[in-house]
Amino acid sequence: MKRNRIIYWIATVWLAVGLLSTAIVQIFKIQTEGAGGIQNMTHLGYPSYILPLLGIWKLLAVVALLWPKKPLWKEWAYAGIFFTATGALYSHIASGDSFALMAPALLYIILIATSWHFRPVDRKLDLKSC
């Protein structure tokens, strides 16, 4: 039980820090070669005007993941960032990019799955009550 909570918090904090850092890059359209940066997005064929929207969604996901309780918010956040990360991975594969450019998306997917799997009971959605 304690081991699961430690794994959950390590994965969740690492995920939140990654989301927060890329959200800042995207909201302010910071010039960077890193994941989520404007050069990366234009390389993949996406318009730059989508960046602030993605950044705001990521900030909302961080709030949802770290806010106590609110399991429905968390489920939406996990789903949204999973769709975003798998979309990024697919875009890199379709563009013929190297593994190095795919690695951040793969890391996000691993962190999302780990955080979701090890989340405590009070952070899970009770489908019986829906």
C-alpha cells in the first residue's frame, strides 16, 4: 500500500512538472527545440495558434491531477493528456522522426499509465455511484 502511494506520487509529480513546463512553453509560445515548443509543433505541421489552447488544457490537467478528491476531474485529465500524448507520438511516427523526438511522448504515456494505475482509492471514480 505504501509502495503504491510512493509510486503514484513520484509518477504524478513528474507528470505534473512536465505538463506545467510544456504548458508555459506553449502558452507563451517560447522558442525552444524541446517537446511542445513552437518549432516542434510547426515541424509536425500544426499551426502555432493551437499552442496556447494546449497549454491551458495542460494547466487544467495539472490542477485536476493534484486537487484532492474530484475523481471525475482526474479521469478527464488522464484521458485528455493520454489523447494528447498518443497524438504527439503518432504525429512523430507519421513524420518519420527519430526516437529522440518521440521519447518525450513515450515518457508522458508511461507516466500517465503509472499515475493512473497506482492512484489511491480516494482518487478513483466510483462507477457504481454514476
